[in-house]
Amino acid sequence: MAVNKEEAKRKPVPAGSGENRFPFTRENYTIMIIGIAVIIIGYALMVGGRSPDPNQFYPDQVYSWRRITLAPIVIILGFIVEVYAIMKRPKQTGEGK
């Protein structure tokens, strides 16, 4: 029985062959968790500014530097960390270098 090229490509990769079957490694997941934590910190920095009296408006609380500038920068940094974690390739080990 002849094996065609399509069937040869579908054969399972033997264990220990050095070919990574998962797209992400433990390091990628660790960096992703760090990125998610940074994003959560950014959103936590935005929280607040509520006035105890609904008839009073305090612009210095609502438009503070922390909520308007710092929090969005921290959130964007978190998303940059996430993109890096997704794009990072695992280190090559063995003869492939």
C-alpha cells in the first residue's frame, strides 16, 4: 500500500523529536499573566471620583492626573506586554540553532 504525501504530513510527531506542538510555552503564559495584571492595575487607577453629594461636581477629582493620564498609559503598557507575550517565540534548543 503506497503512502501519498498528504498522509505522510498528517503522521503524529513522536515524543522527544524537539518539535513544539503547543503555540505557547510556560514563559509566554507567565508574561501574559503579568500583562493582565498590569491592565487590571490600570483600570484600578481609573476608579473613583464619586462625589458624596450628587449636586456638587468636583473636577479636580474626576479629571485628576491619575485618572486622565497615568491610568491610560498603564493600560496601554499592559496591552503592549500582552502583544509581546503572544509574539514571543520559544527558545530553540538542540541542533536547530
